[in-house]
Amino acid sequence: MKLVSSYIRHMPKNTTCEAFLRGVTAYVRKHYKKSMLQRLAEHPEDRLTCSVVVFSRLCREIWMIGDCQCLVSPLTTNHSPLFYDNPKPYEAELAAMRAKEVERLLNEGHTADELCCNDIARPVIIPHMIETMRNQNITYSVVDGFPIPRQHVRTITLDFQTYEIVLASDGYPFLHPTLEESEAALQHQRQEDPLNYSPDFQATKAFHPDFNSFDDRTYIRFRV
């Protein structure tokens, strides 16, 4: 994340999506030792990896690499915000697999508090998660220092209306037009289903009582 942030901070303002994909890949790759490259080619799960969503003011485009999300609200009309995401393949399937294991453990007598403190349903899906990571930058896109397939980068092109845009990580299960609403929805989820296993929302991990969320959160809102 720090490497990608540094690259974005210093890249030319007229960078295109294709140039960004090449440039950020090269920037991350040069932080690997040459002796590591063969292993990293064979074991994607060991790579430095992150997702990123970028807005280019000059290109009037949003680029979504990996599992991120955004809202696009045209301010010159009364249309509702348009929601876009770019989820990893198999993420929903893995979350459903964990949810089934959570349900089994609850039926066996484990309590929700116990499973939040020690999410013993999660290890059931870890081998499958590692297996799906072997497909990163093959069937889905991430930034990891290896070539990013353009067809798995979601691009939203904007016209020259005025828009309010929200860019966020996937740590918000329900994305709203304001940070306050998004945080309130997150806390509601924590109160109603801290194990994240109900049909309304399923995740690959639970809310741990020592943390204020179950995943990383990044949220930015601006007008263009």
C-alpha cells in the first residue's frame, strides 16, 4: 500500500490507465530481490499485494484494480448514485463456505462471542484462499509487481457533468454517499451479525472484539 501510494503521489498527472498499470507494476517489482522472482512467479501468495482505485482528473476515468468499490453521483440530475465494484472471483463462494461452517459450530454449542474472539471457521477456507491467489493477475487484477491484465481492470468513464465520487476499499460492506452513513452501516452490521455469516452479508472473517472493524477501511469523497 505504501509503495503504491508513493507511486501515485509522484506519477505524471497525464498518466493513462495503461501507463499506470505498467508503471506501478515496475515500481513494486524493483523492491523484490532478483533471487526472489522465481519463487514469487510460482507462489503469488507470497507477493506484496494490494488493491487500488484511482480517479484520473485529466482522463475523466476511475480505474479499479482489485477488490475496491465506488459511488458515482451526477449532481446535475436527480439520479441515484451509481455503485461499482470489482470483487475477486470466488470471494463470495469462500464467504459462503465459512458461513456454513459458522452455522455448524453454532449448532454444536459454540457461542457468537467465542467465535468472534477465535474465528475457528476461518481456517477451513484458508487453503482455498491460497489456491485462488494462484490466479491473481490471471483471472483477476491486483497490484503485485507482476503484469496486470487490462481486461480485469474495471474502468468507469465520466462525461463533463459535475459528479460527487466516493472511492473506498471493500472494508465497507454497505457503501453510502457519506462517511458517517457508511460507518453507521458498518456498526449496524457489527451489532446485528458480528460473525458476518447471515445471508444479508457474508465475509471471510468475523468482527474481533479488539478491533473496530473486520477489514481495512479507506474512504474518500470529492466533487469533480
